[in-house]
Amino acid sequence: TYQNAMRWYHWDPFTHIPKDQATVGALRKAAEGHDVSIQALSHHKAGERGGGAGHFDALKAAARGNSGSD
């Protein structure tokens, strides 16, 4: 469980925020006025990053070559 993992890694989630201030309501209130929306860490333009259909075709060809079948 997560409690076993916390014990194993000696991690106390309430070191910096006391348990009574770590409720959903208290954390939402503390986050008021802050942008907590999900945002991408990378900012690639469409088609710039690679991958796509050509990448898939190359992977498929490599897999075919490894399996010995067409």
C-alpha cells in the first residue's frame, strides 16, 4: 500500500503541512488564486516532434524484420 511505501522510504507527507491543513477543503482554499490547470511541459508545434505515421511504419518494418515474417 502507499502507507508501506511511505514507511519504506521514510517519507512523512505531513512534515511541511500539518494533517489538519491537508484536507481537500483546506488545500483547495490554499490554492485559491493560483493557476493549477494542467499544462504541457513541452511546447512542440504540430508535426515538429517526429513520430506520426512514418515513425509507425518504421517501427512496423523493424518488428517485421525481427520476427522473420512479412
